[in-house]
Amino acid sequence: MKKINASQINEKVNQGEKMIIFFYSENDDKCKKMLNNLNIVKEELIDDEYDITSFNFYMCDIEKNEELIDELGIFVTPALKVFEKGVQIYTIYGLINKQDLYNDLLELI
């Protein structure tokens, strides 16, 4: 998953890119677990032949991009935000298990 910063996020949102951004804090164990869950679920969706590849996946260290806290309303990590056609269409806050994450992402594709 490619790392992205605040200006790149704004640029991609303005371009209408279809993307899922994982917001994390570098030394947070919950963020590490959620990233692992996200990577596993992404592969499971691909293996199950769902078109999750229509989304670009990025990750953003919120501590290095603090302006996004207010701009995107990220007050807790981990957070997952989904954008399509320049609009935020879905948000997940906190650590969630793989099955719930699978079901949530499946609803978006």
C-alpha cells in the first residue's frame, strides 16, 4: 500500500479518484492490527473475484499530516475513508475484525 500525504490526498480527491485511505499512527498497535486486517481482506476479496481493484489503496500517517484531523474529521486512529468521484462515501473508525471489514468493503464494490 502506497503512502500518501495531505496534499496528494487533496489532489486525488479533486481528481475524483476512487480510493480507500487508511489513516494511522505510526506506533499504535491497533493501527498495525487494522493494517494487517485490511491487507488480508483486500487479498480475500480479490481471491473471491470481487473487483476491489477498482479502488486505489493508500495509507497516511496522521501524525505527519495533522491538517487532515480537522479537514477530514479524523480524531481517532485507525481510520479508513473511502472516496469516489470527489466525495467521501464511507468511514470506519477503530479496529474492526476481518469479517466485519470484509462485509463493509463488499458493500462498496
